[in-house]
Amino acid sequence: MALARLHGGPLDGQIIPLDSADQDSLILPYSETQLTYRRDGDATNTGDHDGPTEVAFRFLESEDDISPSADQNRDD
């Protein structure tokens, strides 16, 4: 099992499972758009007894502009 640790963008700090530790990019759904994260460095924890393999990914772009919803900006 391999994990992606996301850096930057709206999913900063999230950890998600990877299909393969060799992946170079991730395209993830986010609200009504998609986010692209690019691999940033080599995998860590690749030994047999040091936990799941982890790969860092950095935010690259979103398909559309990301803005807070109108509900979050409303004073009630």
C-alpha cells in the first residue's frame, strides 16, 4: 500500500491512498471542479518494516477558479 501526502491547494495536509507508488500526478475531484497534484520527490518508507510507502504531491492547478461558496460568506 502506498499513500499520497498532499501539499498546497485546498487539500493541503490530506493523505490519500495511491494505486501505485510510481504515479507522477493525481487528478482529484473537488466540489464542481478537478485539482491536479504533481509528484514532488522520491517515495519514503520503502522498506519492509517502516510503515506504508509515502509520496509527496504538490498542488499544480485547478480546472476552474476555486472560491468560497456564498453560504460561507453570509452573515446570519
